Amino acid sequence: MSVEAEVEMAWRLVLGSSHLYKRGFESGVGVGESAAFEPKLIIFLGMGGSGIVGDIVSDMMYPIHRHPTYVCKDYTLPVPVDDKTLVIVLSYSGNTAETLTGAAEAYTSGGRLFAITSGGLLDDLAGRHGIPTVKVAKGMEPRFAVPEMVGALIGVLHGLGIAGKLERLFLTAVESLTEYLRGFEKTAEGEPQRISKTLLGRVAVAVGHTHLRSVSYRLKSQLNENAKHPSYVTQLPEAFHNEMESWRPSQHTSYIIFRSSYEPPAISAALNWIVGELESSGQSYSVIRTQSKTYVDEMLKLITLSDLISISLAAAKGVHPLKLSLIPSFRRLLSLDGRLQDLAVRRFGG
Ligand code: PA5
């Protein structure tokens, strides 16, 4: 497929996000309801395009959560697990070594597992060991299945009876996203194209904070994977305790600053300082903000905008947004050529 055709397809996939969020939610609810229990602790387990689903939902839950929640992007679990621990295993392909290894540890420790996947070994193991599973549509690049997986995860939490206000916040935000997406129907010159141009020839630095941490990380990762672009993320307030000491004007970077209608006053002050410095030193930067009714509404819109910026940049650079050339080899390396998946299957008991 040509770059142009891939760009067009990727753009269309993003414009279909609200439908995917809803479809995922509807499938998730039933799965959650079928196995309801009250956990003491929650772990979201996943890597890359699936792991970010845990980050996004964890940021959505943060202001209203009732349970300590961890996002794990590693082979080992961050805390001890028992039968009061809800472990949601997120892997679009179902074959990611780190995720399967963590899932095997959770399973052998007695954790209550749920899976969200399109198939692969995870689906197989879940079928054989009675793990409630939400099946998402097959045949997508994992990072483009994020809306469906986010919907599925919130659906499971709602079905389990532990989503609280998040269910309403989410469904209302999805409605409002449908309207927002209409503004991007024409792919000519809009905000995504304008911002992507500022990144050409420069390293992108996404500045995130509070509930927009996951969103800034999403932008960084989408720029890496879709646009094959060097991109990093910096999080506030932490950056003011290290990174800012090295803050020097540079023509080689372009900052993308996420502003929110829900910024705590100290974060606003820090962001104002950053914008002031960038402006006065003539550095390249963009500020991203959107009109929203709630912080969840804001997150969904900014995730969409981030995705579109990455696709616009892929188009401007002439690279394939849907193809990956290095990640598949790294996946082999990180699984020790499949030996870690075999080990995980054995730990589950075959
Ligand atoms: O977007 C991608 O293709 C990657 O970031 C994958 O999501 C990552 O390699 C993990 O794979 P999976 O989502 O299948 O578990």
C-alpha cells in the first residue's frame, strides 16, 4: 500500500474512534458482569499500544478512584498479588512476552485475571483457564485499537461495579467526541497538519501533567511509531526537579505543551513559565488545548488530536504510518525467540 493510502486509512481509523470506544464498552460490560467481585487492588498489565490503555484509564480513574491502581509494563508485577487483586491483561496480539510473563505470575499467585485481546496465546490461555475475556476486532495495528480497548476496559470495570462515575463521564465524552471528530473530516490544512510541520527536522518533546500524562505519552509514542519520529515526553511537576536545570534554547527541539481547563494552579504557573521561556527564546513550540465539559472529555479529544498529528507528520515525511520495521524484531529479542512465551504457557499449566 502506498504511503498516501496508508495515511488515508489511518486517518479514517482515527475518525472512527467514537464508534470503537462504544463498541469496546458494550463488549466489556457483559464480561465484567459475568464475574463481578470487589477487588482491593487493581493492576493493568500491557506493553506499548496495549499498555497505554492502562495509563489512559488509570488517569481517568485517578480523581475518582477507590482502589490503588498500578500500570505494569514489565515482566514482573509491581506488588504482591492475591485473590483480592484484579489483574487486567491487555495485549492486542495476545503474544507479547512481557505481558504473558506478568500474567503467568499473576495467575500462579491467585490473582483474578481478565483479558482484553484480539486473539493469540492470551486468548488461548484464557479459554483454557476460564479467564473472562473481551475479544476486540482482529486485523488492526495494536495502537489503532486503543479506543476499543479503552472502551472494553472501562466496560469491564463498570460490569464489575467498580467504575463509579467513570461510566457516565466516559459515555458522555464519547458522544462529545463524535461531534469533535467531524471537524477533522477534511484532511487539508488544520491543527494536526500545522503542528506536525513544527516537528519536521526537530526532536519532539511532549509536555504532560495531571490527567494528561497518558495523553502526552500517547502523542510521543504515536509520533515514534506512526511517523518514525524521535519524540520524548516530559512530565510536570517532576521535570522542574531535574530537567529544567538543563533547559537551554535549542533549534533542534520542538515542544508540544498540553494545556488543560482543569490545571491545578501550581501546574498552570509552571506551564506559563515554560511557554514564556519558549516564546522569549524564539524556540519552536505548540500549545494544544480543547473545549471540554469534563476532564475525560478533554482526554478523549486530545488523544484523537495527538493521533492525527502523528499521521499528519507521517504524511509530511512520506513514511508509512501503519508499518513497523524494528518493533517486530525487538519483540522477538525480548521474548528470547519465543522461549519466554513457552515458559509463560508452562507456568499457566499448559
Ligand atoms: O503499536 C504497536 O504495535 C506496539 O506498541 C504493540 O502494542 C506492542 O508491541 C505490544 O503488543 P500488543 O499490543 O500486541 O501486546
